[in-house]
Amino acid sequence: MRWVSTKRSSPSVPFIDALFAGTAPDGGLYFPERLEPLPPATLAALRTADLATIGTVVGSHLLAGDIPEAEMGRLVRDALDFPIPLVQVTDRVWVLELFHGPTLAFKDVGARVQARLLHHFTDGTPLTILVATSGDTGSAVAQAFHGVPDSRVVVLYPEGQVTDVQEAQMASLGGNITAVAVRGTFDDCQRLVKQAFADNELRKKVWLTPANSINLGRLLPQVIYYFILARLGGPLVVSVPSGNFGNLTAGLIARRIGLPVSRFIAATNVNDVVPEYLRSGIYTPRASVRTVANAMDVGSPSNFERIRALYDDDLDRLRADLAGAAFDDATVVAEIGRVYRERGYLLDPHGAIAWLGLQQGLAADARATGVFLATAHPAKFREVVEPAIGEAVPLPATLADALARPRHSVRLQVDYPSLVELVLKPEA
């Protein structure tokens, strides 16, 4: 398998080069040169397979020739040592709960696998992982790499725009983890990170690799959990809460290699540049707006570039597989309360947006089974969930421990030279 740039003006590279580079020399994102479907017999076998088997089969298929299957199996079993349950909510609706990992967010999947992929390929050379986060990515990456030899993490987050729990999980670890509170938005954080990876002079001085879903090491492991849905057969309508669009990109890759999904829903908050593009054909990135679903507060989603490349920028083809849906805060909060009272199922704000998007998708297809992705534990968003349901949400022990630890964040203006100085500090 070779990996090519979304901008199509850099040569294709092997996986190891794409993994450590993050972005291509032309500034594009790497995506697969081609995607071969899984054999029908393999797809059939995955319907009854456990998570470790699914991860081994799908990972070996995507990285054929790069990692031996036996090593892939060991890597997946070590990384994905927590359950990913598929839970029925109504007669037609199931939820894939992706929040049972160490930081109680779906990004544990990608971050833990990526940490092990990097360790598999590295030769002990010191590595700096530079990442921007709107919430859960930072805590997942920090936790995945905390204490890993020959690596350090610098994680940028928008000051005052992540939850107390999210900040605690990033800023209380210490050691090889540096949490950076940027006085700006997530989009500002992301621009600083992108500028660093485009800075050849900086990259001569330090070995940088990204851990956002712009990096294949974070993105590709997310394809694995989509194949849990093979247990339901088809046709499926799958609603994905979408911010930077890595999760949806992984779903579309899963569909391309054989997952029986008839349609995806890109469910967003009011940062709806992709639903608007699907409606109008006009793509207009803009400054992000703060919402109750802060991990999706992205006005210029990086991974949508990959989705357009996967579809050769053919809007009609994309519309055939993908619909958009967007919801404001009032609708989201009200739905958390309604679903809890009527169904006994507790949603976090991101899962609520996916649930709402799925209702729209199922209304257009009376035959389909629906699945939505729940990407964070509701306790991570108690300040939104508790008023919505009128009850206290118990705090899991891992979150209580994080909140009790002292925090250490570096404050940073939206200033690239200041970021360079920080990255080059030996203690960064």
C-alpha cells in the first residue's frame, strides 16, 4: 500500500514515512492510493469476531506488507484492552459506545494504537508529538503517551473552551506531557500546529509527529471499530458526530473496503460547514463557534480534505453516500433530557447530536437499521447533562482522580515564534 497527498503534488510514500511525517511536503494529508475490498468470506467471518480479531484482520488489510499479522494482533490486543459495546436503544436504533477506554472518549482507540505503531517503527530517536485539541484528543493522546520512553507530548488547547474534566486529564499528568493553554480558539491551535509541521527549519532541530487525526496513525485505527457494526448486517444508516471529520473519514474508508452501510450522516453542531456544503455545493470554512459539544467546535475541519479526495471531489458521488445534519445547543440539551426520560439512555452532547442526525436519516429509509456513535462518557460533560436531566451524573473513578491532581499548564498567545521556543525547550 502506498499513501498519496490530497493535494496530488507530492510523490506517494510507504506507510512508515506517512506515519512519522503526518502531512505531505505539499501541505496535503496522506490517504490511501487505493482501497482493496475485504474478501466476502472475511467479511462474513467478522460478523461473529471479537474486537481483537477485527482489529487484527482490518489492521493487517490496511497495512499489508508493513506490519506482520502476528505483530498486528499483539499491538491491537495491547492497545484495545477495553470493551466497545454495541447497545440497542430502540427496535431500530443501536449505539456504538466508544467511551470505555482510559480517558472515557473514543479518541483512546486511535491514540493508543498510534502510540504502539510509533513504538513499533521507531529506533529510540527522541520524538515530539505535537497536537491541537478541542477537548478529548488532548487527554487521549496525553494518556496514551504518558511515560512512553523517548517521547514527549506538547498539546495545545483553547484556554477556557474545554471542560474542567478535559483540562484536568491533559494538564495533571506532568512528566513528558506539556499542556499548553492557548488564548484563542481551537482553529488557532490547529493553525499553529500546521505551521510547525510546515516549518522545515524547526523539523531539522526536532523530530515532530502529529497525533491529531491528520496523522494516519490516529485515523486508521478508527476503521477497526466500524466493523463491529457488521454484526447487524445491513442496510445500515450510521450517524457520526463530526468536528474535525476524522471519525467520519474512517467510516467512509470502512464502507469502501466492505462494511454494509447504505448511508452516513455527518451530524454537527452549529459549526456546520460540511452540512452546508452538502446542501449548497459551496464550501466556506469559517471561524468556529463555541457550543455545548465543544469537541466539535471546528470551523475548518482538516479531514474533510481527505473525504473530498476519496471521492475525487465529486459532490454528486459524495451526496449519494453522505447526508448532513446540524443542531443548535437548545435542541441538543432538550434531546438529552427527552431521551433519558423516555428511553432511559443517557447521552452526552456529542452523542445527542449523532442521535438527532440519525432520526433524520432513518426518516428517509424505513427499511434501514440505524446506528449512532457515542464518543464520550456523559460524566465528562456534567455541566450540560445534569441540568438537562435534572439529576446528578456519577463521576467515574478515573475522572475523579484526574480532577484531584494538581494542574500545570503553560499559557501561550496565538504566536508562532512562542510555540517554536516552547517546542525547542528540552523540558517542553
